[in-house]
Amino acid sequence: MTAAPCSPWLAPLRLALAGNGSVLVFVEGAAGLGKSRLLAELGGLPEAVGTPRVLWRCGAAEDRPDPAGGPALLMVDDAHRASPEEKQWLRRLLEEPRDGLAAVVAYRPEELATAGLPLGAPTVAYPPGLAVFRHRLRAWDVERVRRAAADILGERATDEAVARLHTCSGGVPQVVADLLAALRAGPGPRCTAADVDAAGVPVRLAELVLSRADALAAAHRPVVWAAAVLGEPAGRDELLAVSGLDPAHGRDALLAALAGAVLTEVGEGRYGFAVRLAAPAVRERVPGPVRQELHERAARVLARRQPVPWAEVARHRKAAGRSRSWLRAVEKAARAAAEAGRHQEAIGLLERTLAVPEVSPADRARLAPLLARSAVLGLRSDQTVNVLTQVVQDPALPAEVRGELRLDLGLMLCNQVGDLVAGARELEVAVGELGEVRPTLAARAMVALAMPEWPTGTLAGHLEWLHKAAALARESGNDVARAAVAANHASLAVACGDPRARQLVAALPVDSPQAGCREHAARGLCNAADAALWRGSYPWGEELLAAGLDLAARIGAPYTEQTAQGTRVLLDWWTGRWAGLAERCERFVATAADMPVLAADGHMVRGMLAFAQGNWAEAVRWLTALGAPSPERTRLPLAAATAGTLIRLALVRDDLPAAADQARAAWSAVANKGIWSWAAELAPWAVEALARAGDTAAARRMVTEFAEGLEGHEASAAQAAVTWSRAALEECEGRRQEAARTYRKAAAAYRTLPRPYAWAMTTEGAARCSLAHAGEPSAPAGGPPADTAAGAAEDGRGRAQAIASLRHCVDAYTELGAVYDAARARALLRAHEPAEVRRPGRPALHDQLSPREREVAELAARGMMNREIAVVLHLSPRTVEQHVARAIRKTGALSRRDLFRTSPDPR
């Protein structure tokens, strides 16, 4: 209901409808706030059922109703339009109400003949027994607009679109509804603030404000035109100065505009339109020459404010036809926004300016570097990329300016767009163009080429670029250049396990008085955090991540903030914080959808979660489709980890050739780069793939190469992965007792990190190998006699320990939500559990799911096919089909997918 459930007049109104007393409720609300809707909702109250209900709209030339005797609900709409006769009739009805009358009178306060008196003067002589209330309808807040947008647009409604909807509509429900109706047919997967702006002014709103403006005397309209040109609330003096009216006539015009509800007092002493979107509807109707004069006066008025709103001044100067002064204001506005960290604001302003064909080459050369500077720190904008690509091709552009623009273009291509190869190519050209002319900027390009995560280049090459950049930065004496080098040196040191890494990170200029130095410090902290997590230093990485996020937010570096959010989902995945992680990944991917380099973190973690939950088709979609970047457009550690999951998927499906091919390609990329800690999420599965495919020699070389590459480096996650890889190789070679011991060493390492999912998988591997070894003959045929009693006792202890470990694995998998892994571990547990643990006979489950049926139902609900479930649970596809059918029948589920909602939680 439009009224709050706790409204004090609801209870008396219900009592009146039950025949106890009489009540009058005035419903006050400006146009579009929902008065008619509230009346309709009141007519649906349970107490109104069977009670005479009368709806009367004033001014509609209808016969006045005559409510029958007894309880009745009288709903009067548009009382502000009531004729004198209608008001007199209402007065008589309310001054002598009968018992059981519930009257609700709705009106627009801004259109009353006498302010505050719905039925005019003199006031109504209300009798003592009549309870009288006034209910004021309010505009919607942002959260209410969000709910309305979600109802109409679903997942297309982005936060920025909701915020713009609320701002443009003023929270007026009818305006919100009209805008959403226009946005509903939008073709894109996401609705943005630009889409809201493009929706235009709703017809209802335009007709309302124009009709009210037209009702004003011609001499009073300039003050309304001034408000329309300004487009925002303004003080009386500013409004009158823009209108061009003298103080006396301007005061009369403002009073007339307020009385006619064209303008309203938005804040104390500030006047404008109640709905911001009404301004362009009026502005479009102002004659062109008059509109230009208004804009020119608006520019002069705003230029006197402190601080000067240069972006608004620029808008007015452009509309007034003052081209030179417009461009000067644009430059001042862009610089001010960039210095304040509002880079997206600067980008939008400069993009719109440089898109104007009349802007001269000299002005483009001056403004384009400002655009590039903010674009590198902001979020993706293909328009900026296009602008910079065109500008750098201008032969009249000075070489040093071209090099500066090419540097920022290369950074955008690499970071925001994700075209890493093209970005690196532009950066190398920029180094040559800048050369000795702009050594500071040349050093910045070299620093970018030293970033090791890109799939191009080798570790040796990155180090060479870093050394060259450091030398140039030292020679230049420029603090910002030195900060750029320090940021990349620190993150590269962390990635390589350099013992000096912590010292280098601690020396980043986080408190520098120069904004450029702090921007590089924030970038360095976030990149170092990411590198620390890939090495397994989770507490330190989390500490760096928090510091980097805080600094990036304070200085206004949205791109750096987004990179840190991607690192956050990686941290949550590794440390087992899986509750709500799938939803967090999806939100992150939606936010960073236009920037594949950033979104890759969310794609990978969401795909790995889908795999662990048994939804293999969804895992493939998240890892290779749905906008996931290709390996050549993905940071190398992410590409390697993604390959690890795809190899594991191929192994589960017993597609050994595909698994081996993927392993060789991914391993080659890591080996060429030379940063071996990035093989941690790839190596165990790559080794298993090659060994199971029959290439055990290559698998052994892989393990040796991995271990040797990590010598002398701090990389706890990679060292644990080396041990896991050895265990996988030993298991594939049939050395199960050795494999069990090695798996246990790996599990101990993962417990220390901590990595609960990796711990559970390696612990399961140890138990699997122990149980397999216990089932093997204690000595080879023809060998020496064995101490059978001692051997049997040892095997019994090992078996019991393995079974206990498996139970812990099942618990760990279940707590994480790894449905597929839990089902696999339970299947292994059942195959080896002691007979005495099992109850004799078949339990009478009747309509409850059996443990096996529950397992099958969980996997089926996650999207696994019958043949895939059969592989996991070691059943035949026919048996799985029967279990699924029984689970659907017992739970009443409508389909396999519905089993997830209808089957009880086994935990």
C-alpha cells in the first residue's frame, strides 16, 4: 500500500468501516505521487468488502454521489478541482457525518485555491465525533526506485541507472514508471545512466509543466525560462539575474511561478522544478535567441560562484555560441575534476568536447592529453580509445605530444580494453617517440612494459625494461616517474619471491603530497596484494589489499579499485569464504563487463565454483564463454589457473587427449614467462593429465622443472603444489604408498596456508591411495614371506585412518558447498567403509530420499547429466536415471533443476 502500514489513520478508518465512529482522511500529494493508487488500494481493504464504496472525481461533471445509510467508504479524488457547489456539498456531508462514514479526500496541495485548505475558506466546522487526519504522500527514495526498476528491468537495472532515475524523476512514482516503460524495450544487457538520459522527458510530465508555464502571464515566464536554462535549483538573486528581470518585476514573476506550481522551493531559499527532468521540456520551448541570451547570463552568474562550477560554465558558454571561452572553461573543468579524483567526470566532459568537429587541431592537442590522463585511471571508454587513436594519427601533432597520447592509449588498450598485444605494441612505439624529449614519460612506458602478468614477453625482458625505466626516472629527478617505477618494482618483486619484496612495498609513497605519486602507490599496493595471493601469502595479501583499496578510494582511482575487487574474489576462493561468493562474482563481472582484463578474476572463480558444485556445463560457460577473455587477452596467472580447471574437467570426463593438449600449451606459456609460482593452480592437473595419457616422462620433467624453478624463492602455495604434483605422479605410476605419504605432506602445507579446498582434495588423495595400497598384496608373488599378522594390523590402522580422513573431507566439502567433491568422497567412503558400520537390511525410507538418492538429486539439480553423475558415483547411467526419477517423485519436484529447491539440505 502507498501508505505506511503504521499510518495512524488506518486503524480509525477500519473501525469506521465496521460501524464504529466516523473518520476523514485528507490525502495530500503533488502530481504523480500516487493519490489515485492509494484510493484504489483503500477500496481493497478487507473491512471494505461488502461495504458501499463510492469514488468521486471532482470537476468531472458527474452527479454527486449519495452514500447509502450505514458504513460506507467515500473516496474523493482531485479535490483541488472541486467547484464551489462540490465543495459546499462536501462541507455539509462532513459537518454532519453519520456513524460509519469513512471519507478519504485526495488533492494536489500546489493547485489549491487557498493554500492548506482543501475545501477552501472558511474552514470546515468538523463535529467533535469526527476523527480528522492528514496523510502527506512523499517521493520515493533511492531504494524504492531500485525495487521498481528491478520489477521492470530485472538484472538490467544497474546501480548507476537507478541513481540517475532517482535524480531525474525526483522520486515521483509516475515519472519513474513512465521512464521505466521507455527503458523496458532497451536492447542492451545492461541499462546505464546514459540510457536513462536518452529516454527523454515523459509526455505526461512535459504536458503538465508546459501547461502550468503557459498559464502564467507573459511577463512572468522569463523566471521559469531561467530556471529551465540553469537546470538546477538556484537562489533568488541568481535566478532573477539570469532571467534578465529587474528586482521588482523578478520578485513578482517568481511569486507567480511558485503560486502556479511551475517552480517550487526545493531547498531553503533555492528555487527550481520539483522534477529535474521538467527543465529540458521547458528549455526546448524557449525561442532560440532568447535561450542564447539566457545561457550567456547564466555563464556570467555561475562564473561568480566560489568555487566556480567550470563544467556548467562551459555548458552555458557553448550554448551561447562562445566557442573560445567554452574551450577554456572545458579545460579548467577537466583539470579541476582530475585533480579532485573525479576522473569519470573529466573523461565524459572531454569526450563530448573532442567529438565536436569544429574543435581545432591546436585545441585537440591541448585537450587530448587531459583526456588520456584521466582515462588511464578511469574505467573503460571505447569512445576515448577512438578519440586517441585518431589524434595520434594527426601528422601535425608534435612528436612529444603524440608519444604522450600513445603512451596512454597503450595503457588503456592493455588495462581497460584487454587488447594486450596491441597495447604493448603502442607502448613500444611510444618509447621511441618520447625518447630523450620526454624521459619521464618514456620511463612510464617502460614501466608498463615491465608488467609481468601480460602474456607477451619474458621475465628477463620485463626486468630489462624495469632497469631502463629506473635509470631514466633517476636521471629525470621526477618524483612521479620514480613512484611509477617503485610500484612496478614492488609488485614484480612479490611475484618473483624476491626477499626484498616487503621492503620495496613498505617504501611506496602512500603519503606523498603529490597526487600522481599516491596514484602509483595505490596501484603498487593493489598489484602487490594480487601477487602475494598468487604466492600463497594470504594474510599479507589481505593487508595490502585493504590498504590499496582505501588509498584508491581516497584519491579517486576507480580502475585501481576495480582491480582490487577482482583480487578480493580470488582471496575468498582460496581461503574458503565461499558463502555468497558466486553472487559476488556475478555482480563483479556485471560491473566490469566492459573490461575483460578486470572481469577475468570473477569469470575464473565463478567457473571454479560451478565445477566444485557439479555444474560442469556452467563451469565451461563461465571459463570460456559469457564474455570470458581468451588466454591471449588474460593475465598469465589467471590463464594458467583457468587452464588447470579445464584440464581437471577433461580428466573427469576421461578425455585424456584434450587434457594432455591443454596441459602442454598452458605449461609452455608459464615456462616461457619464467615466473614459476604462477604454475601452482595448473601443475597438479597438468602432471596428472600427462601421466594418465601415458606420457609419464613429460610429467616427470614437469615436476622437476617446477621444483627447480622455485628454488630460492618464497612461494608457499607453489611449494605445496609441487608436493601435490609429485603425489599425483606417484599415484599414476602405481606407487600408492609413497603417493599417500606425499599427499599428506601436501595437505599439511595447505592446512597451514590455509587453503581448505586444496587441503580436502589432497587429504582425499592420501586416503584414496592408502585404501588402494591396503587392498594390494603385501609382497610380490614369489617374494619372501611377510609377517602377515603385523602387516594385517598395520593395514587395518591405515584403513581406519583413511576412512576417518575421508569423513573429514566429506564434512569440509559439504561446508564449502563443493557438491561434486562431497559426492565423490562419499562414494569412495561407502566403497571402503567397514561392514559393521552399515546397518543390516534396507531402511524403510518410504517417501524420504535415501542417501544415494539425495546424492544423485544434488548433482542432477546442479546441472550434471546422468552419464556424468554415473562417473562420479561409480554407477551405471541406467541406475542414475532410476534414482533421479524416484527423487522427483518423492519430493514432488517439477524437474531436475527443481530438486535443488525441494530436496532437504543434507547438512
